[in-house]
Amino acid sequence: KNNPYLEDIVPLTATQKGLVFESMALKKNTEDPYHVQIMLTMTGDLNLDILNRAWMKLIKQHEILRLRLDPPTLSYNVGFISKYVEKDFRVEIIQENIFSISEDIMRQDRKRGFSDLKDPLIRLIVVQSENNSWHLLLSYHHLLLDGWSMTLLLKEYISIYSDELVHTDINFKPRLNWKQYLSWLDQQDKDRAREHWRRYFSKTQNDYKIDFLKDRAITSKMNDL
């Protein structure tokens, strides 16, 4: 109630809870396998003001992109949707001529990671390199998006940018918001789904054993959760 940036509190899905646990269980200075990076390379003129404005509209349109986590509340399996704050989600622009710029920036971004879950879990970094070439690095935690959703999001972002260039009004298609999706998810028959996967995996030819509790650090983090 005292947080001026709080828009809503939402439960985490089963998948999100698993991803949070695995990310938090990592040893210090270990790269998070759920930190996703997509690098796009473009040549020609790029309007940085419009690029940023389109990104802001995309962030504002999809509340899941504004999901953040507060470690003390994770025991309740909830996250919070932050209100749209431009300074938190603004496109990061770097204008330098660096050899192998894409590899350098991606390496730096992975090192930066998303260790502070209270910060935004998605960012867009734009780098201008030689010969009017641009590198767009979309970096996010898998908590927010899967590969299928990211394809749709990129398509929408490019569409917004194109419309902004010609000053066309953007008509967003009606869609379920995140809380409506969570409500739908909660109404699904979990017993039926569990039985489906039990039958599915019963057809596997081999048994698989995962020894992930041998590390005391991981066990300790499980206890904390």
C-alpha cells in the first residue's frame, strides 16, 4: 500500500515458481540459464526517439513485462506488477564503434544478469557501431516470456515502431490481460492434467534420475523458500 510504483499483486504460476527457485539456487557468479538474449542487427537509419517511444508503449500495453519479484514475499508465491515508470524501462543506447560489439555487449549483459529481482526483468539495449549499423539486444528473464510469445512481441514492437514513423494511431487488438489469464489457468482441471502427463511419461523407455540436492547451497535455498 505504501509503494507508489505498485499496480497489482499477482500469484506466480507453477512454471514461474520453478524458474524462480532455480534462478535463486544458482551459485554466486553463475550464469542464469533462464536469462534469454536475442540480438538483432539492422543497417540504415534508425529513429532512436521513436524506437524508445514504441518500446514504452509495448511495456505499458503488457503488464507481464512489468512483473517484478520481492524476495521476502516469495514464500507467498506472489509477484507484483509495477506501474509504468519511463526511467525504469527506457531503452539503453550506446553509441560506440567497437570491434565485435555484439559479443562484447552480450557478455556484459549476461554478467549483469537479473540478480536483483526487484528491478525490471526485461531490457532493450541499442548499440550503434560502424557503417550506420545497429545492434538491438533484447534481454529478459524466462519468467516473463517463452519463445512463442517473444516472436509475437517482437512483431508487435516492429509494428508499433512502423506506425509511429508515419504518425499512425495504434489500435491494439483486444486481448486477455495477465490477471485474466491467471484466472483462466486457475479454473483448469489440474487432476486431469496430472493424469495426462503421468500417462505420457509412462511411455518413456528409460528412467532418469536428477541428483540436484547434493549441493548444500541449493538445499539451503530450498529451505529459505
